[in-house]
Amino acid sequence: MRGMHSADVLLRSAGTALPGPPIDNAALARRFGMSSTWEQWVDAFVGTRSRHLAVDLETAEVRYSLADLGETAARRALAAAGLGTEAVDVVVLGTSTPDQLMPTTVNVIADRLALNDLPTYQLQSGCTGAVQALDVACRLLAGGGHRTALVIGGDVCAKHYDMSVNPAELPPAQQINGLLFGDGAGAAVLSTDPGTGAPGTTGTAAVRDVRVRFTGMNRPPGQTVEWFGAADRGSDRPGAVEDYKAIEESVPAMAADTLEEMLADLDWKRDDLAFLLPPQLSGRMTARIAERLAVPGAQEVTCVADTGNTGNALPFFQLERALPRMVRGDRALALAVESSKWINAGLALEAV
């Protein structure tokens, strides 16, 4: 909600969920018969140490769905806020990988949570989908029609992988996806009721600004993920392709532009930021982005090196780490960039 300066919408908690045990680079190398040199290259070039996959690495069996992870994350977020499901007035989900085209995953999760007779929304987007979902929820709450929103974000990318393919035979644009991404889900509770929740629950922050801006006109996609149907299942198009060089060049600048815009609109200075939640692409890329943002006085909240790029779950993993550490007056800025067709997004918080 661009230019939002009221404390009416409060972010009360965050919760997350990961599928299965962490899978480090050595495990990937063993599974696919890659050399120790390849493992060292992943460590140096990508900088992601481990990730969690919803698919069994050995059998290729899908063990977790987005609905499974989203339900767990939602329950954890509600528990952290000291709330039961009966407090929820509206549910919004952001994802790029819903379990099915229909029914929507948000409704499957709502059903599992025994939520009924309330509005639900599902947004399909890349790595800014979580912020887009938070934006929609904030607008709904600020409009006065609802008091408490459950916002969920997550992705299960591993279901798109072909476990029978030798990664060494793939071009870099296809190989990089299996190295960068992991699976997971996150959730947050937003409320306009300052008395919501039980005593002793995690920190509360007012949403000072949330914005989303499409900037992809006349720009080729940085990433493409196909969704094949029965008619084109035999297509020779690869399921996923990433232009890592374009992403590497564009994302730091896009994140820096959003940072400058939000600081100017909020009349905040860099020194005012206690926490910085930069875009989470990979361990190495995130370090370069944080360096470009140049906010040395803020505590950087980064998790991607251990979780992998979990897409729309990542902002919730960052919020889950940041909220309990924020004290009254602390300011935090979270940034996200969607590189498939280029979207800038940001979230500004102030602990209350």
C-alpha cells in the first residue's frame, strides 16, 4: 500500500515450514554422480549450502504438497500470535507453484484449517508474491471490512524436476534451477486490533508501507517455468530456464531503487533502519545485493544459504527471524524482486 503511514495494520507474527531434512551440496553430488569439483563450484558460485525438497531425492516420490506446508506454516503463525483459526477473517496466498490449477491451493488450506464463510484470494507470482499477498491483505484490512488476515506464501519447485536427468548434461540455464531452489512455506498474521493475541507472544510491527511495481515492459523474462498440459506434454521446450546473468545484473539495482524510493516516501534515513531483509536469491547473490544496498548499520536478516531459494516463503522466514528481535521503535525494510517478468516490491515495518 504505497504511501501508507498509519499504524492501523499490524504484523503480529510469522511462521514457517520446511519439508524433510536439509540436503547439502555433498548429498546432491552423490545422488547425481557429480565430482567434488562440481560441489566446490556450487559452494563458490551459488553459495547455497543446503535446501529442503518436497520430493524424495532417491525415489523422486512427492512427499509434501504446498497445501501441506502452507497449513503447517499457517498454524505456526497463528500460534505465535496467540490466536485460533476462529479469529481469521480473510486468507490470501501468494505462490508461483500451486498444487493444481483447480481447486486453488488457498481453499484447500482454508478447508484444512476449518475456515469457512470468509473470503480467500490466491495470487500467482514469482518471488514478490508474498509481498503482493501482504499488500492485498493490508488493503482489505485498512478498508475496514476485516480485522484479522492470514497471509501465506510458499513454493514447491521440486515437483518440476526430472530426477532421471544428469545435471552435467544440462546447459547452465537449466542446471542452475536445481541448485538455487528449495521448497517451503511461510505465513503471517495481520490485524487491525491492537489487543489481538495472547500475552508473551512474539513482537508486533506496524506496516508503514508495502508496495509492488511491475517494471517488465519490453524486457525479456529472466526466468521461464512451463506448465504443460496433455496436448503439449511432449513438447521439446525445457520445463524451466533461467537467465542467471540477467538476474545477476538486474536484481541488485532493482532492489536499490526500491530501497531509495521507500526511504524517501517514508522520510526515513538509512541510519534509521535497524533491520534489512534483502532479496534472497542465493548465498552469493544475496551478499552482493546487501553490499549494493549499503545499509551497514542495519542487521541483515538472511536465510537463503541454509534454506535454498524457497520463493514466496522467503520473506516469512526472514520475518520469523526479525520480529522477535525488534524492540519498540525499531524499523525494518524487506525487499523482494520477481525476475520472471520483473517486479519490484518492498515492505516497511516499525515495531510498536
